[in-house]
Amino acid sequence: MTEFDGDVVIITGGASGIGRATASLLHSRGARVVIADVNGPAADELAAELGEGALAVQVDVSDSASVQHLITTTVEQLGRLDVLCNNAGFGFRGNVTTIAEADWDRLMSVNVRGVFLCSKYAMPHLAATGTGRIVNTSSYTSLVGIADRAAYVASKGAVTALTRAMALDHVAEGVRVNAVAPGTIDSPYFGTMIAEADNPGELLDELNGRAPMRRMGQPEEIAEAIAWLASSRSTFATGSILTIDGGSSAW
Ligand SMILES: NC(=O)c1ccc[n+]([C@@H]2O[C@H](COP(=O)([O-])OP(=O)(O)OC[C@H]3O[C@@H](n4cnc5c(N)ncnc54)[C@H](O)[C@@H]3O)[C@@H](O)[C@H]2O)c1
């Protein structure tokens, strides 16, 4: 018997970075995982790599019909839904004067509307188990703010606030809602940014310097925290925002 035996877990953005590490960890601990990602081929590849107990579903979390398809496919094929990890998201540079309106709207539709839609359509199934769990991937920037990331910081502020609101709204149904607030994590998102930078060494120093630990975190270090919040070892936690950031929010 392993920790997540019998549990069905959806991980949005599950094909890369933090989501990929989470899908791999939960699968290794006995969960049946649904790798839900807009990048269908990458989700298929990971599901094939993990083997039995892993299902790939292509989804755009900002699109209602696509999200409803994800939830019905999961329940039809795997019979239940125990955990939803709302992890899909992205960011870009800019302040309110430089960010284009369309870019703001797109980011909000994925980072915030995506959490709303997935939670909305998953909630009846999570409640039906009596012990449903939602784990959102927020960010330490929702707690302290950083420069030149206005849309991203605003979106993660909304995710942190929505986590607390959903925790209160669904406590009576037995659904616990928590979030991780990662610091700067060495995911493919930053890997690409570093590779394409004019001065990669300078950017790497800047990213490592964001934390008192003077390094970026690894996706696996966030997956451990998501796994704890998704497990029956955290039964008194709801509405929690768990910072895992090398001390960035302590500065
Ligand atoms: N990397 C960091 O430093 C960091 C820090 C704090 C929080 N986060 C958050 O962690 C989460 C995962 O980020 P990551 O660093 O692993 O990034 P990543 O780019 O490695 O992975 C994100 C995944 O989300 C998928 N995705 C993007 N838009 C989607 C959509 N509309 N529908 C479904 N899937 C979609 C992508 O295809 C990708 O597979 C994000 O919410 C991000 O904001 C990241």
C-alpha cells in the first residue's frame, strides 16, 4: 500500500517543470495521474514514460469546454477525482505602462480564470469523495511583490486570495484547498530565458540572487510540498499558503 493508492489526481501544466515533477512524484507514490496540459505531445510523452496509471489529456485551462472535457474524461476513464493541482501558468516582464491589454487579458485568463474553471468543474467530484483536495500553484510574489512583473504578480495575488476563499466555501464538503508559493524555480521557463539572454551569466546571477539561499529551487523541491498538501498527512491544513522559496519572502 502506497501513500496515494487509489487516488486520482489531475495536474494542470503537468507536462513541464513543477507540474511534471509533481506528476512523477505522485505517480511514484501510487496515484493515478492525469497530465493535463495545452502541450498535448509533451503530456503524451510523459504519460508514456510513466506507464500504467498515467493518462494525458490536452487542455486549455482558460477554455470552459476544454476544462469540462478534461473533468468528464477523467471521471469516465478513472472513475473518480480526489485531487486537483491547479498548476498551469506563465509570466512575462512588464509594468502597467508597458504591458499590452491583450497580453494582460491572456495571462489573467490562464493564471486566474484557469484556476476558477478547473475548480468549478472539479468541485462536485472532489466533494463526492468526502476528502477532496485542491492544491494551487501560486507564487511568493503574491505575498511580497517584485518589480517588472505586474500582470504576473497580480494574477498570483488572485490565486492566493482565491485559495483562501475556496477553503472557506468548501470546508463543509470536506474539500481542503491550499496553495504552494514557490520562489524562483529552475524550470524550463527560466531555462529558455537564460539560454536566449544577451548575457546568460548575468541573468543566472540575478535569478540565483533572488533568494537568501543564493540559488534557484528545483521543481522536485516544490513537488514535495504539493504532495504533502495533497496527502492525508496534512489533514488540518486548509486555506494555507506554503512558501517554499529559499527565504525570498523572509527578506
Ligand atoms: N518557475 C518559477 O520560478 C515559478 C515560481 C513560482 C510559481 N511558478 C508557477 O508554477 C507553475 C508552473 O510553472 P513552471 O515554472 O513549472 O513552468 P513551465 O513553463 O515549465 O510549465 C508550465 C506548463 O503549463 C502549461 N500551460 C501553459 N498554459 C496552459 C494552458 N492554457 N492550459 C494548460 N496548460 C498550460 C505549459 O504547456 C507547461 O507545460 C506556474 O503556475 C507558474 O506561474 C513558477
